Amino acid sequence: MLQGGYQSVLEARSTDEFRSEITRFAHGLEFERFSAILVVDRAIGSSDFIAVENAPDGFSDIFNDPRLGKRDPVMQHCKKQSVPIVWNQQTYVKNDAPELWEAQAPFGYKVGISLALHLPEGRHFVLGVNRDQMLPSNPITLTRMVADLQLFAVHAVDSAMRLLLPSTPVEIDAPRLTPRELECLHWTMEGKTAWEVGAILSITERTAVLHINNAMHKLGCTNKHQAVLKALRLGLIR
């Protein structure tokens, strides 16, 4: 699971290193622009936005108005859903916002892929890559791009929380996971499905899923990949 290309973003020690890792990843997928945004909900209708991006000069001055986000179909999708969105000009046309696409296109934001990870305690991590060239017409190639972005986001969110929210209290005591929960996380880290974990541990697939879900809950994570990464960071598994 922890491939070298994704592991390095976990090891970023500063915002500049974090930015460099996202730049490396985006360019590896042949995207010129990227944005990584940590959103922290403070109260109803009030949120803090902390962004790491490589927007060109003049772009942020135009598009950092929160009111535009309420009309932007990509941001609205990410706000409500966790599945990635592959977008282009037609996405904006279909959502009655063609002028937004026309305004951002000259800056290199013509097509892209974006997704959001919705975390506990009202926190969200939005990651997007953008370019001015058409996306691949081959569905297999495009699917692989989306999968790469999802996997990178799962790794990058940990560094985003650590580096962009330095005032967040550091967890001192690791949650107490049972030996069986740790075993299930270990085999999940090795890329095993719940069915395979059950076969290895001589338990049912349903029981394996239960142990993984319990571990996710104790670690405060929303999916098993985040749970594995957090368990690794806390030294619970190796």
C-alpha cells in the first residue's frame, strides 16, 4: 500500500516540502496546476480555508471570494460528496455557470479532477489538479489518474492536518486497539481485502469488517486507508 511515490508526502516537514510533494505528484500526472485546501468548519455558515496551491499571478485575487464557491459546480460537488469529479467546460455549462469557466480558463484551469475527504470534527481536505489540455480519452488511463489522485489524497491529508494546523493539540496517548483490530489493520496495510483478512485470521469476512470499523472509530478516521496511516504514525503497527 505505501508506495514510495506516496510515502514521501507523509514525511514532509514543512509547508514548502508539502507544496513540493504535491507539485511533484501533479506534474507526474501531467497537470500544471493544483490546489490542496484544508477546510475547518467553525460555526454554521462559517469556515476557515487554508490553501496550498500554485495558482498563477492574478488568479487568487479573482477567485478567492467565498461567494464564488457557492456557484462553482466543482466546489459544490466536493462540499457534498466524497467521490471524485472529473470536470470540463460542460460541467459549468450544465450548472448554469459558464462565465466562471470562461474566467478561469485563461489561467490554465480548463479541465481537472477534484475530490474531498470529509473528516471528523468538521474538517475537510479538498485536492484538485487542473490543466489546459484535454483529459485522456482512454477510460482506463483516466480511471488510473482518478485512482492515483485518491490514493495520494489519503496520504497527503495527514501532512495537511499536521502542517497547516500547527496549533492543533498533538495526540499523546494512542487509542487502545485490541490485538485483533491491530491484526486486521496490519493485513489491510498489506493490501488484503476483508475476505482475505478473514481467511488469514480464521474469522468471517463480516467479523473482519467489524474489527476494521472499530479500529477506524477509535482512531477517528473515516476509511480504512486513513486508519492504517494513522496507526503507522502512532506506532501501533509497523
